[in-house]
Amino acid sequence: MTVLVLVELDSGEPADASLRAVSMARSISDVSAVVFADTAPRDTLARYGVSDVYLIESSSLEGYAPLAWARVLAGLAEETGATAVLAAGTDRGNEVLAHLGAITGLPMAANCTIVTPDGGQTHRLVRHRWAGLLLEEAVMEAPVALFTVATDAVAPVPAQAPSAIQVHLHKPEPSEDDLRVRAVESPAGAGGASLATARVVVGGGRGVGGPDGFAPLEELAGLLGGVVGVSRVVTSEGWRPHKQQVGQTGTKITPELYLACGISGAIQHIAGCAGAKHIIAINTDPGAPILAHADYAVIGDLHQVIPALVSALRSR
């Protein structure tokens, strides 16, 4: 039996969220990775127990086309006799698998934390509902199970022994309809971690003061190899785009470090950042709710603290 896993790349390497999905898939069956790129990160995937890689050449499928990607996965699932198709619970993973479910008529479960084969065509699963505020136990009955893995559900654990990997080159022939919705990334915009997969996130809230106040946060994020995230009020004010929002109605993050600057910490925001391994809060209000969730807190003005941090990092 084979489980297909859609593996997203971050600067040429598997994204952390995808490695978590691979780790879960390994507990179910043999794992085959599907990578939409010109080259495959063979060594990393081998360390995580992947036995086969289906490399989808970008020459015939440039950029991100969710419907075309789903069409490729549908063909590979039939060709390999896969019992399940997994993806990380990122924006792309959820979108592509939703298209795959629509194409095949199969049920799809999002943001799963536990998936257990129950014999035949049945899988028992637990998944996040209401942004992880509650867990739902369910049974999926389908010839091929489709589900995404919650980004904070499983640790990315290498296999006990690296596997011997075989790469299969695949050249799809997408139709014009499949390419009607497509995002083509420019070289300048490609690379770098996404909010869902970044190891470091520097968050900004109302306390930043306005659009111009995010320049120091951008500089700090760059020095730390991270990305900028924001609270809901920031997007509501139009200071930053919604794609950068952390929270129940935004993106759930699981970084090694979340540096929350000028963010009070409403429950909707905490639901999005609770998966962070370490939270540092910078706030002038010693009673801000986020301090109850922070590992460390700096009670002070972020407009003084952030430049000091940037200066210290540059001197190092």
C-alpha cells in the first residue's frame, strides 16, 4: 500500500509542515512524495523515510495552479493505487486537496491530528475544529482517503534508517481550464518561508502604530531568517494584507520563536499562535493577555526595544 504526500518546498528544501505530514504518513504505510519542482530534495526526503518521489516538472506547469496540481494528484493516486493522499494543513495543502476531493468525488478531512487505518477502506481520525478550540473524532470511509495534517499536530521525526529513494519524472499535460487560476511567482518573490512554515515569526499589532511602523519589524525578521505576522486589527485597519494575519481567521503558526510586538493577545490571536514553541511578548501593558501565554516578556515600548534588538544582532 502507498500513501501519497504533497510536499511543499521552502528554498529548495521540504517545508517543515510537509515533513510533519510525511512523518504522519509514515505511521500509516509506505510513503511516496509528490514534488512540483525541477529538482527533488532527495537526501532530506530519504532521511524521513520516503521511498519514491514523483517529480512534477515545472516546464509544463509553471507556478502554482491548484486545480492542475489536484488533477496530477488524482492521476498519480490511480496510477500508484494509493490508499490515501496527504498534504500539510497550509493554505496550499487545504486548497489542492479540496480540489482533489471535488474532482474525484471523495471526502476530504482538513487539519487532522491523528489518522489510523481501521481495515479495508476505513480510517479513524481526529481533527481540529473551530481553529483547534475543539477536537472532532470521525470515521472516514472512502477507497482513497484525503486529508491534511494540522501544522502543529505531529513533530517532524526522521526515520530510524534512511530509505533508498527512487525518483519518477512526471510531465503533466494540463488543460487550459486547469490553468485558468494560476499564481506565477517571480524570482524576487520566490523563496523564503511562508507564515505557516516559518521557524521565526515577528508579529505586530496595534501598538506598531501604523503601516510605517512595520519597517523595523521587517528588518528584525530578516536578521532572524523569519517572516512578519500581524494581528487582526492590523489587517482591519488596512496596514498589512490579510495573508499575514495570525489567528483563528488567519494562519495558524508553529514557529520555534514567536516575537509578539504590541499585540494584546485576544483569544482569536492566541488560537493562531499557541503552537509556537517559544513566545516572547513586547508590550507596554503589564496586564496584556498575551503575557499569560508568553515564555518571556519585555515591558517596554517596541519602538525602543526593536531598534535595540536590531542593533545588537547587527553587532553580533
